[in-house]
Amino acid sequence: MKIPKEQRRYCKYCRKYTVQKVKKVKNKPRRKQAMSQRRHLRKLAGYGSFPAKKPKGRGKPTTKLDFRYICKECGKQNIIGKGFRIKKVEMV
């Protein structure tokens, strides 16, 4: 997939259309202090087994990517939509 390095998009901070730079970001690791993550780690500790069966077969063939749009006027970042799976990204 080819994506232009700069796009003219709406900036919600400037409240107008501006030229924005595109930045490719991978998803960050989970928060260690989230309640569900603490519950999961507590289950893993000790002699207990894994809380769920491990999936068989191969993993996902692609990684999820986020596109951040950085406004050239105010310098703020916008994330539009959720991350999506894609194999190849080329900034043109």
C-alpha cells in the first residue's frame, strides 16, 4: 500500500484543513497496571496453568499499524481510526 508522506487533512485543533505529515507507528505493549492485565499475571504466577488454551497453528501474518497525522501548523498529532493489519507500507 502506498501512502503519501504529506496529506491535506482536517486538524481538529486548528479547526481547518492543513498539510499534515504521516507517521507510521506500531502498537504499544499493554499497560502492566490495568486490572485485567494484573488478573492475568496473577493467574500465570505459581503452579497454575495458562488461563486459556494456546491457539494452535501459525500466528497472524501481519502486524497492526497506526497512522499518526502531525499538523505542520500546531504540531499536534491526530490518530484517525483504529490500527489496521497490513503487510507492506510504502511512504511515497
